[in-house]
Amino acid sequence: MRLSDFKNLVNSQEPVKMNVFLKFVFNSESLRKNVKDEWSKEFDVSYIETNLIGGIEKHLPTYSDLLSVIEKKATGKAILTEKLSTKSENKTLTETELVSEKSPKKVTIVEPFKITEIVKKEVKVEEEVIEKFKAQPVPEEIYKISYQQMEEQQQKKRESSIQQTKEKYEKGVGKFNLKTEERPMFLETIKKECEEKIEKELQFNKKFQNELKIKEPEIEVKTNIATILREEKVLTKKEIEEEKKIKEAEMNLHDSSEFDRWKEQMKEKDKIERENEVQKRKLEMEMARQNAIDACTKKLNDNKKIVKKAKKNVLLN
């Protein structure tokens, strides 16, 4: 860019901003301190020193006049360099005409804000009124009866109440007459029906009616050396175990047939007990359900009777 174009560009902007910018750009020390590290990430150090910072230092004298003019404009010191005289052409400029003309600056005067003063309100503190407790006088009846007499009276009342309750329950007055006791009960028939129903559903110790007939496909196993060796190993292992059992039987003079028989009997017994326990629990659950239904219906009937009585009393009144 030519010098004239650069001058036109700088003069078109605000002088204060351009003054700060040009001082920073044409100061080689500030460039080395603040910008050189960032430039070195993109360019070589030799290129920065010779072309960038070196070029700015080289062209600084040509731009010194422009920098001084921008500084004067920014600080407000515009020097009058020439004045044309209208009186005579040959008349030279006097010293008073070359004196710098300073434009008066407006100085801001600090004045306090007009803020209204806060009026503090008086807070009324309510005084706590302490009410004095006034106890009532002791009744005269307390001193008429002594403590021993009071205990004797309580003991007599206690004995009389115990005697009344005994007489009441001995006569049978306090026994509850339930309606469920009067109606007939068919527990045995209900139990049988429940057991038959459960046996039909569960089918213990019974075979299914329609057995599934699954035809297993015949699989051809290809024999090789590995399978033959594996089968031979299994057979030898079984023979060794059988020989050990025979030796143990010979040593102990008895075999494990009795123990196996006892083991099978105990397993069968446990199985039967487990089945009986399941049936017992199901019966108990069925009976509890029936009792709950009976209690609910009884409660509903009692509530209906109470409502009818209440309605009759209301109509009579």
C-alpha cells in the first residue's frame, strides 16, 4: 500500500483509536514482547525478525510525520503551520500567528446526587404482660377423709366388681350366642369334595392320559481314534471302581444293598409327607376362604338390621 493511501485510510478513522493502534504497531519492543510468540507458531523466527519487525523498524522514519499528526489530533494539540495574509503578498508571518491555538476543553464538575433522606420509622416495642398464676383454694372434702379410708373404699369397690363379674359368667349371661352355631355344618362333605377336586387337578402318582410319543432320530456317530480311546478310558475307570467295591465288600463282609433299600424307603416316605403337606395347606386355605365369606355375609346382615332399627326409631320419633 502506498503512503498516500495509508494516510487516507488512517485519517478516515477516529484519531484516538488510530493513535493507540499505530503506537502499538510501530513499537518493536511491544511486538517482540506480546506478538512474537504467537507469530512464531505460524512463521520462522528469522522471517519475523527480518521481514515483519525489521520492516516496521525500517519504514518507521517515513511514517513518523503521520504518527505525530495523529497524536496531535488525538490529544487536541493542533498546530497552525501556515496562515495566508490577505493584506500583502510579501508580508512574512509573525510569531503571534504561529502560536498554537488551544481549543478550550469542557471539564466535568462532580456534583452529588439529589437523594431524599430516609426517614427512620420508630418501631414500637410491645411490652410483654406477664400474667400471674393464681391457684384455686384446696377443697375442704380432701381433709374430711383420710388416705387409709380412701384405700379401704377402693378395695371394697374392687372386690364387689370382681364378685359381680364372676356371678355374671357363672350364670352364662356373658356368653355370646352366635347364629353360626345354630345352622347345620357339612364340613366332612365339603372336605371330601375339596380333596377329590384337588386330586383330579394334581393327579399324584398317576400317569397322564395321553402320553407324548417322541420319535428320537437315529444319529450316526462317526468313530475315530479319539472316541475309541475315550470309551476305553471310561470302561477301564468303571472296571476299577467295581473292583474297589468288590474289595471293600470282601473286607467288610457285607454289601450296600441294605443301605440302598433304606435310602429308597426314606425317599418314598419324604415324598408322601410332602404330598400330604401340600394337600393339608390347600384344605386350610379353602376353609379360611369359606370362613371369611361367612363372616363377611354375617357382617352385612348385621349392618342391615342396625339400619332397619335406626329407620324405625326415626319414624317413631
